[in-house]
Amino acid sequence: MDVAPFGRGPAGPAAGRVFHRLRLRAQEETTAQVAGCYPFVAERGFHADGAYIGRDRYTRGAFRYDPFALYRAGELPNPNVGIFGTIGSGKSSLIKTMAIRLLAFGVRFVVPADTKGEMVPMARAVGATVVSLGPGMGTALNPLWAPPKPDRMPDRTYIELVEQQRLLLLTALGATASGRALTAREETGIELALAQLTRGADRIGPARMRQPTLAEFADLLLNPTPAMAAAVPIPLPVLAGDCLDLGLRFRAMIKGSLKGVFDGDTVNVDWTRPGVVIDISRIRASDAGVALTMTCGQALVDQILTFTDHQWLRILDECWRQIRYPHIVRRISEGQKLARGDDVTTGSATIISLHRISDLAGADPDVRDLALGLLADCSTRILYNQADDQIPTTRTALHLTDMEADLLPKLPQATALWKIGQRSFLVDHTVLKDGHEWHLIQTDSRMGTTPTHGQPDKPGDLGADATPADSGEGVA
Ligand SMILES: Nc1ncnc2c1ncn2[C@@H]1O[C@H](COP(=O)(O)OP(=O)(O)OP(=O)(O)O)[C@@H](O)[C@H]1O
Ligand SMILES: [Mg+2]
């Protein structure tokens, strides 16, 4: 390159063009000032493989996401996702479209407790299994249901796994129904009744274990047999006394306000389909009733992860309801930690969605630390609009920059700040207006209004030209 004063420039059409060396005085600033002096630092954009989510506001490029692909590529320490945003900000819409779009990548979804029933249309649209529970629905989620034995699994392993899961579930149900941890005597009672119901050699089919009803189980707790007492051994009247309270609790689950939910026409959950949704929107019995049903839903997820080889999104929308129950928080946390799968379970990504981060602190005091830890185990955090009073907490919990914290209260509906590992992106979630996903995300219809929540005063407030809810842009 010719540089003045000696150069004469290149030959040819550009002849005579001479470059001058740029001479600037060195500028010294503190790091805080430099951010203002040199504002042209921008993310290079996110170029991972995955399902199309929408548009990156700053690069204007397509934003794609697949937690499993990112995990495999070593970009994320875990595939779990946390979504936070005010009412109507677009959390459920994102979850639904993510579940649908990731199906093309071989990722299936399971919703263990759909408290609003809003995942049902989405599930039906893609041919997923829907189990609707509630009084008069005619379907029961039997806690003693056993899935068919997978071909690859040895008989002994299958039996042990089913027995272990039943024991865990019945203990969790007993504890939830009693509102306290079970005593050793009660736990023994459960174990004995279960053994009595299932262990006889003639009772185990070659491809599937026998599936007793919850009524049979409750009956055995209320009337233990001499064989059960001899197995410990303890006198029969002592065993009967120990199990009485628990037996009555299980009986209440069958005869009380949850009649038909756990005992009745047992539904055969078909998890060979693209997804499974347990709709509990009709269960309004009581907090305990909801907790019991959620516990069964969680156990079903464990079975799915144990007996299939697919990758699953475990969707916990409206998670604030679930974190009120200590043992459910424990299960969610365990699920997050087992995301990579182990020698028994397959891989899963847990998606939790809450209105605000401070909801996690609203968990039962026994498990508050565990609930707050749910955030630490999500390496993707998606932040929709947040109220002003939530900004300090959110900022501290997620180590947001000033710019990011200022942005949150201004975010319009369907636009979110994605924190993926250490990187940040401002993303408009795109859903094709009147396309096949459009009617599945509409949750404002019951309010009889057009969504206007959180729109910035004028387009461009966030540095882009249109809000996605206005634009209804195309989707891949
Ligand atoms: N990407 C989008 N494009 C267009 N409209 C959207 C988009 N996302 C959400 N909406 C609109 O916003 C409304 C509310 O969205 P959504 O139900 O997902 O909110 P939410 O955050 O789950 O609210 P809640 O906390 O009450 O569950 C939807 O009815 C839909 O009309
Ligand atoms: Mg929602």
C-alpha cells in the first residue's frame, strides 16, 4: 500500500490515490466511560442450529434455538430454560411454538400439569396425547399404571423400575395427602401393600406388569393381610393401626372430591406420539387435590424418560403454582439436574415459566433455597417485560448490565431478552398471522380485547422498526 508522503498511488484507473497515515492522540478512559465513547460493540448474532424463533433485533437475522443442539455443541452447560414475564407478555406463546417447531428436530414435549388447559389445542394440532382429568371426564390417571415393557429392556430391570417408581409415587402421594412426611411405619405399610398386590409370580405378565387400582391398594392399607404382617414381622393389629390414617387418606382420594381422577377407567397413556399433555384445568377440588394430580403427572414424566429414548421438553408453564408444593419443587430440581439423562433415563430439557424471579422466593420455606436454585440450573434465561419494581431483583439475580435492566420494563409483547450462557440477544418472537400456529397462541380472546400490553410509546423505542405483534411476519 502506498502511504504518503512517499507513495504515488497504484497504476491504472485508481492511479494517484495516496493513503495518509491516521494520527490520533491516545485517549485514556475508565472502562465505564469507554462503553459510552465506543458504543459500536455489538453481538455478532446467534448462528446455532435449531427451530426458528423469530428475528434478532440488532442483527436483523433469523434467531434459531434448540437447547439440545446447543448442549451437544458445548455452548451450554445444561439444556434447561427459565422464562420470566408479566401477564400476557408472550411466555406461553413462545413455549407452544417452540414445542411445535422443535418436533422437526426430533424433540418431543410433555406437559405434566396444564393448569389452564391452554396446551390442549396445540397438542391436538400435532397429534399429541391429551389426558384430561377432572370430575366426570371419564379418564383416570392410575398411579399404579405400568407402561408396556420396552423390547430392549430385560424383564428383571423392567419389574424393578416399575416397582421403584410406584413406591416413590405412592409415598409422595401419601405425604401430600397427609400434609407431612410419612413415618417409617407408614412407609413400610405402603411397601408391604404394594408387594402384596404385585409380587406374586402369576401376577406379572411377560410384557406388562399387572396394574392394580388405587382402590385395591387403599383396601389393603385399611385391611392388611396376615401375610403382610408376617413379612416384617409385626403383629397384624399393630400394622393395621399404623396404616389406618394413611389408608383413610388414600380412600379419600378415591371417594372424595377427586373421585374418578385416580381410580376409574384407567387411561393408557400413549407416549409414542409427538407429545403428552395432562390437562388438569378442571381440577378445582382444593390445593391438595391439585398437588396430588401434579404429583401423578410428574411421575408420568419420570416413566416417559425411563422407558423411551427420545429427547423431551418437560414444560412447566405457570410454574408458580407448582413451586408451592415442597416435594414437587424437589422433583423439578432433580429433573433439571438429570437433564443429560443417565443409565436409566433419557435426556430432557426442563422449561419453567414464571411471572417474575421473585416468585421463586415464594416457595415453601423448607424448599426455598431449592426453588431459588431452579434458576441456577437454567442456562438459558428468557426475559419478557418486567414491572419496574422487579428490576432490581432481576438485575441482581441474572447479573444484567445497565442497558439490559433499563430495557426490561420497555419490552413490548412477544419481544424478549434472551440470555444464553454469557451472551444476550433481543429477539422478536415471530408467529405467522393467521398461519397454523396463530389460533393456538391466542389467549386474550376470553378477555374480549385486542392485545396492547407493554407496547412501547412509539415503534423504534428499542431500536427496531416494528413490534412483532403488529407485524405478524412470516415464519419459517
Ligand atoms: N409472537 C407473537 N405474535 C403475536 N401475538 C402474540 C405473540 N406472542 C403472544 N402474542 C399475543 O399475546 C397474548 C398473550 O400471550 P401469552 O398467553 O403467551 O402470554 P403469557 O405471558 O403466557 O401470559 P400469562 O402470564 O397470563 O400466562 C396472546 O393471546 C397473543 O395474542
Ligand atoms: Mg401463559
